[in-house]
Amino acid sequence: MNRVLSVLLPSLLLAACGQQAQVPSAPASEAPSAGTIRAQATGYWVSGTYSNAYGARYYRLWVPAGYDGATARPMMVMLHGCTQDGYDFAAGTRMNTIADARNFLVLYPEQGTAYNGYDCWNWFYDVNQHRGSGEPSLIAGMISWVKSNYRVDSARVGVAGLSAGAAMANIMGCTYPDHIRKVAASAGIMYRGATTASGATSTQSSGSIYDPNERGTSCSNEMGSARRVIPTLLFHGTSDSTVSITNTHQTAAQWAQANDLAYDGLDDGDIDNTADATVTGTACRSYTRYDYKNSVTGATVLQKYVISGLGHAWSGGSTAGSYSDPCGPDASTLVANFFGF
């Protein structure tokens, strides 16, 4: 495509490793039909385009079967990985099925090949790492549109992403904490883990060259007057050959620092990057969960799952979508539980 994409070509920057599902197109608003990838729950899709000074992006909104407009409902924002779109990500994560069971809205912003040849969110450019500019402003605009047209519980809006989508989820937590109250990142990269395309390639393979504590402070500063503690849930597989697990360890450190500053304005270690509890288990794959708590309140602020043998994929998902491994702890249910949906 362009000069930047030629840099990304050798490694398919943050594209998940696996067979890409073929996803059908759909009209602007329709109920799911049997026998297609969309027939995974009983709600319905509403689709459209959001535009601002930084361009236009397509979105798909899943309206759960129980939504009646009478009561404000939570909203999950799902950010796909490279070579995916909303339908594919919905199928692989099964998030719409959970949304129907628990009655929450699910928004799927989409990147599109016009903006990145592999449908990756361009999380590594400075313009896309700040409030009021680039791709974060487009995603925030979509969230505002949903809030204007549906009854949304603003205190229960969370963002989850895979790979490039996880990197963008971390960015959204830092840039729009007034919209985003919780973050979940699977195989992602910390806020401002890279600021160039070439830097992104090396970061994905080896981890960021930047200090996570400094990036945590930058995240807190980016929040500005909207600063708040953002509870964060992280997943990474030990067999991920696309994104080094170092990135998730760095993300935990970045969010520990950002949340420590957000809690009381002091860099005093009330929330730090030392796990306060460790839990091991097996759910098809064995895993270790690390819990990080606020030492003052005792509340769990961060959780990190390290999953044995998982590659670059959404854990515990469905093969109906791409880059999803049905073996492993059920990330979608864990995200919904962590978000309080």
C-alpha cells in the first residue's frame, strides 16, 4: 500500500496468527439470520459511519435482545485485531451471546483497509495517542453517538481489545477516562509503547524501549481533569510468537503507575506492580492470574492472566471467528465479570 505498510509487511504488524474467517457484509440495520456468522445470539445489529475532522470509520453496534430503552444498560467497546472486522471479532469472542444473556450493548468500531492495509489500528502514531485527535477521537465519537441514541449507563462502559485493538484499548483508557471506566487488553502493548511504525515492529517482538513508569505518568497526565483509576484486565499466552509477553508485563507496570497517580495524586505506591495475590488454575489450558490491589482500600485494580501454551489469540473463544482459541480460560466471560456487566 504505502511506505508505512511496506515497513509492516514482513511481520503483519500485530496481526494475529491464524486462519482469517470469511465474514459476510450486511445492510445498515438487520436482525441476525440463521446459518451465518451473525446468527450467534438473539439481538440485532445496527451499523453506520462516524466522521469527524480526522476521517470516517465504520461501526457496528450489537443491541441485545433484552434492551427496551427503559433502563440504562452497560456498554462494551470491542476493538478488533489486524485483518479482522466487527462481525469476525464478535464471532470469535462470542461477546454478543454474553451481551444477550446479561443485557448490555456492544460497540465494534472498525478500522478499514483505507486507513491501514491490514485493518490494524494505527496505535503507534503520536496523533493516535492523545485526546481530541486521530483514531481515539473517532472511537470516542462513536461512544458518544451510542450514548445519544440509546440509554447507556455511563458508569459501566468498558473497552476490550486484541493485539492492535488491545494497544488501542490502552490508549482509550488514558485519553478518554470520562467515557472508558475499565480496560481489558489481550496480547497488547502499553500506552505509547511505540511512536513510529518501525518502533512498533521492534516493540511487538521484544517489548518497548520506553520505561513503563514514565508511560504510566504520561497516561495519568493525558487524563487531565478527567483522571480516574481505570481497573485493567490483561491476558497473554506464553506461546505468542507475534507479540512478546514482555509487552503485557510492561502494560501492567504502566497501568499500576497511572492508577497510583490517579488514586490520590501522589506517586506513593498505593498501587504498584508487585502482585498481592497469585492464583493458578486450569481451564483447558493452565494459567496463572496475578492480582494487584490498592493497599489502602484493598480493592483489586489490576489482574493479569498468563496462559500456558496460548498463541496470539483470544482465549476461550470460538473457531467461528479468526484468531480465537477455544482452549483456555474464557476471556469474554472474565472480561464481562471484571467490568461488572
